[in-house]
Amino acid sequence: PLPVPSLKLGLLLALPVPLPVPPNLFVPQVPHPLLVLRTMPKASGCPGIPQFMSIGYLDGIPFTRYNSERGRVEPLTGWIKDGVDQEYWDRNTQIGVHNQQLAARSLDTLRDRYNQSGGLHTFLQVAGCDLLSDGSVHGSRRDGYDGRDFIYFDLESKRFVAADSAAEVTRRRWEHGNVAEDYTYYLGHVCPEWLQKYVRYGQKELDRKEPPDVHVSGKEEYGMLTFSCHAYGFYPKTIAVNWMKGDEIRDQETEWGGVVPNSDGTFHTWARIEARPEEREQYRCRVEHPGMLEPGIFAWEPKSGVNLTVVVALSVIAAIIIVAALIGFIVWRHQSGNSRGREGARIHLALLWESRATDAGLTVFPQGRTVLDTAWQLVSIGGGSSSGSLLCRSRERSWVNPGV
């Protein structure tokens, strides 16, 4: 991904949980943000799980990838593959190998500092820059450990903020050195320079406009009607989705989902609102996007009777679940001799999903992603070759940062 100098990398600030805000076309758009994420899943004994991964994002879309199994930086889009020469891939592969070595040592440091010997530990690093329309640059490095904030560096303030006493050790050591100067140079010069190059390479792809496919649904429960407005398959990610009652936009009553990337380079999002059943005719979903000639107004159209397609689909899903349950039971019986290890895998998987449910939103990254959400996406994108190692992925994923 982005060429990164060999320096000690920053970690994540403990931020208060912000209230959800709607995507809004009227907020000045940040053109083409560049983001780099690094992770080191420590999953010994799990085939297909890389020991280190690094992924570059432009406009929220992954375009380069390095992982320790493949051992090289690889293109994820056609425009980066065609835009750079072999020297670029060789140089960034060397950087990836070097960062992998530093990451392994940093993981040991953090586990010792927190008096940990094993178990489920996660560490995610996010580094990125935005080149604004007025020529100014915004950049930051953020890292979280075990789903919580650790330390954060902001380019504008040029200072580190530690989230706890363990991170305070790192902050004091870095502030006595020249780490802030290294960060400032990287985020203020190296990152924006490569951001401009990447935008030139992918200009045609990045300037395309794909309008959203909008679907409105409703569900009545406990005497209230919940409307959901989903927008699918749009690009760029700038979009405004608002619920209206009559001619009035009801942002205070609306819940928004993040603008999330799809595997095909587009995005999806949603907005939800509750209403009284007798007022259902008054609610409309308003969607505005650069790919639309004008804002669209969409209403819920409840279908009468039973939809045969839905019935068939539910029947197929039920059959799949039954078959999967039978297969799972057979595998469980077959592996009954290793019950202790299997129990550990099940427990860690449950803990992971519990963490995702309870911690979502604690640490908000650019593009509205959380630490654990982004980590989960990284594992799926990062090149693991075996979809059957889900338990191994969930059991020991550790995100490592060099030089802590």
C-alpha cells in the first residue's frame, strides 16, 4: 500500500461516543480520503490465517493488500495495477515485510504491559490523510487494543493522547523523542503526495457516478410502525438519506446506518424511523446522491396477501439451516475426542460477537467504521484462504502496532 517510513506508529484516542448524524450532501465533501489499516492476527494452528495484513483504501474502497502468507503487496483494483511499475510493488513489499517484523515485537510488548499471556487479543491500526479542497491536509494515526482505545496522534495539534496508564508509557517515551516529527512529516507530506498520485491513476474510476437502488420497507410491532429506507449500489459514497413527515425532515427521530462498502466498489446505507400506524401515509424517504438528476422521494407500499417468492425463499433458507445443523452435529460427534479445544473455540466466538454487539460505536474511525467492524472486514479482505477457519479467525486475532 502506501509507502511508509520505518518509524514508530501512533495509536488511538478515547473519544466520546458521538450521536449518529445523517450523511449530508451539504457538508463540504472530503475528496478522496486515503486510509491504511494494518493487522496481525496471531492464529497459530489455523491454516489460511495470515500472521500480518496491511490494506490500503481510497474513497473507502480497498486497492492494495499485503499479507504474510502471500508475502507480497498485491493490487486489488485495475487502476493501481496499470498505474505503477514493478519497482513500486518491490519497494512496498519490503516495507510490508519490515512492518511485519516490527509488529511481532510490538505485540509482545503490549501483552507484557497488560500482564497477558494468551487468549483473545485484538489490535488495529488506522493511518490516513485527507487532502481538502482548500489545499489543507488532515491526517491522523489511531490504534485500538482489545476493542478499546490506546493512543492517538493528530496532525493539526501534533500531540499524542493516551487512553490509559499503559499507553501513557508510550506517550511519554515518544514525546521525549522525535516521533511527533516523523508522524508530522509522514502525514503532512508523504501521505498527501501519494494520495494525489493514486487519484491520478484512478481518476476515471473515482469520478464515476452510480445512483442508488432504493428500497423502503415497514414493520409493525408493539403498536408502532418502523420504516426502513435502504440505498444500495451507489458511488461515490456521498449521499443524503432522510425521513420526512409531510414536508418536514425528521432528523431528530431518525437512526442512520454507516455508509459501508460493497465488494464491487459501491456502497450501501440505511435510515430508520418509528411512526404511529395511523400516520403511515405521511412518511416518505428522501434520497439525494450525485448520480441522481434530482432528489428522489420514496414511500412504503405494503403488499397485500402472501408473497409466493418470499414463502419459497424462506423455505429454502429453513432447509439450508436444517442441513447445516445436521452437518454440524456430525462434525461435533466426529471430533468429540478434542472437546476441550472445541469448547474454547465456541466460547471465543461467542465473546467476539458479544463484543461486536456491545462495543459497536465505542471507537469511531473515518467512514463511520468501528474498531471491531473494521477488523472484521480486514480479516475477510486480507487474503485468508480457508473459509472453514472462521473459529480460528475469531479465536486469536491480534492487531499489532510497531514500536509501542
